[in-house]
Amino acid sequence: MDRKVQEIHTASLQDFIFNIDSKRVLTLLKELCLDTEAETWFHNIMCGRAAMKALQLYYDGPDESKRRKEEARSKIKNVYYKHESTFTFEKYVTNLYDAFKILENTENLYTKKRS
């Protein structure tokens, strides 16, 4: 591990620089999430790191993962190809590919978290 990477991974989470960075991250997140449903997930949080963790839990948490899997399974079950004029074969394959990729990614996240 080179020196810069080591500094990043061993940085203190309580010093003056951390507080400055944390406020900057919080400001950026608030700007990015303004007027979205995500804004409510870190409304009362005053630390950028904690706000990022709250967003991560919301978007990659177990409930969201379950919803994505159900949506992907439904897409696989309900997508069908009849003829090119109404639904191109390329779109059909892309829909299937996207659904299977979602299933693969959610399973990988689940197995990584368990190990």
C-alpha cells in the first residue's frame, strides 16, 4: 500500500481536518439531495460521514435490495418477445440482461456482507 492510500485508510475521524471535511460532505449531500426523498433520511444528521452512511443504508439496505430483486424477477417473468415492430429484440435482451445483472449484484452484496 503506498503512502497516500495508507493515509486515507488510517485518517482520524475526530480531528480538526475531519470536522472540516465532514461539514463539506454534508453540504454537498444536502445540495445533491435537495427536494428528493433522500433528503429526509439525513435531515437531522450533522456529520457528513453519518449522512453518507444513512444514505447508503437507504439505497443499499436490505429493504431496497429486496425491492430491486422482486422488480428484477418480475421483469424476467413478464418480458416477452413477439416481433420486431413492437419490441425490438435488442430491447428485449437488454431488459433481460439488466434484470439478471441486478439479481447478480444484489446476491454479491448479500454474500459479501455475510462473509
